[in-house]
Amino acid sequence: MILRPQKSAQPIRLGRQPIKEALCEIRFKTADPGVSTLLPGLLYQKLRDKYPKVENSQISHIPRSLRENSPDLAYQTLIKMTGKDGVLQIGDRHISYASVAEYPGWPQLKKGLMEAWEIVFGVTDLVERVSVKFINLFPFSSGYRTLADITTLAVSLDGGDVTDEHITLRTYERNNDIISVIQVATPAMITESGLDAPLTGLVLDIDSIIEREGLTLEEVGNYLDRVHDEEKRIFYSLISETTLRACEPHYE
């Protein structure tokens, strides 16, 4: 797999946004395992007007003692708090915020998480990592067709170009202290609320991560900005010029 050189200028915004899911997350440690049981109630007390709907996940019914001893369960969501614009997901060692409708832009997405983290920070400040994850869909119904049409990726197998074939890729890219997990799948389907049938197309999933302990409240916000900037850099380096034009970029 080959990544072509990054474009010289990034748009300020896209008129046609391919983002289908946007999420930012903070993972943390706690000296007292019982702290995690306090967080949902604390957040609901402070934010219930904004997130009136509260749901327990199936994981929440597993005893905490078992969750603590299972790495697979440590970062699973126990409680979801849903509002008009977004959803807070709370676990034993993580809190995340995701948009539930059209992507609101980075300032609003970051604000949703930081608003909750300021409350959690009063209980535990032992940050492990911060991350942002964006899932983009380029639907075939919009004229997109192949990996080569949509992206700057070149893929070969035994010396033969397989860019037009069914492809699922997962790779990692490190940029100083940021690790990004990049996944590409075509054809792939995404179910969207309000539609009778799933959308089919190419899915580009980018998850950018910084692992860092001991961050202050301000530093958490700064690091979220850094991983978001890295996610954007990778996104614009991976989409073709044709795809970029179809997304109606605005530069001022």
C-alpha cells in the first residue's frame, strides 16, 4: 500500500460531508475501582437536561470484579446518555462523546467531551490516552466506484494491480507520539437512521491516538486538538483530488 504525498492546503470545511460517525475519547486509570460506579450518577446530575435518555449496556450487568480482571471489558461502555446532539458513553476506564446527527464540526465535538471530562476530572485525573475516530463513507450512489477513484492508495498483489477488487485494509501510521489506525473497506455498508436500506460504498476509518499520562485539564484539550489535526492530515492525504472536489471544499 502506498500513500501519495499530502496535498498542500486543507479546506476549512466541506460542503458535502462524508463523515458518518465522529467520536472522541479519554481513557483513564483510577486508584479506587469504585469510582467508576459514581461517574454515571455524577454526570447525570450535572448534565441531565442535555442528556435526558439513559441506557445501561449488557456489559453493565457483569459484576465489576469480573470486569476489572478482563482487559477486553475494561474499556467497554456501561452507560449511554443520549441527547439531541450527541451521546456520552461511560465505562470503568473511559468516557467518550459521539455526534448522533450530522457532524457538528470539531469545536462542538470537542466541547461535548470536555464538558463531561471537567466533571470527571474532579474524581479522577489519571489520564492514559486521548483519541479521535472518524468513519467516512463515500457511497457508490454518488458516483464513486473504486479504490483508485476515491483514494490515493495503490494496492498490488503478486505484481498485479488489485485496486478495483473487493478490498479490506488495516494499517498503522506513527507520527512522533501519535499512532493512527487506518482502515479501508470496499464495498462496505453503513446503516443510517431514516433510510430504508444501508448505504453501500467505500468506508475510510481513521482512529488517531496519543498515549500520555498525567495530563492536566488544559493539556487534555490540547492533545485532543493534536490528534484531530493528525486525523485530518491523514484524511486529506488519502482522498483523491476528484473525491475532494466532489466533497465541495471551502478554503475561506
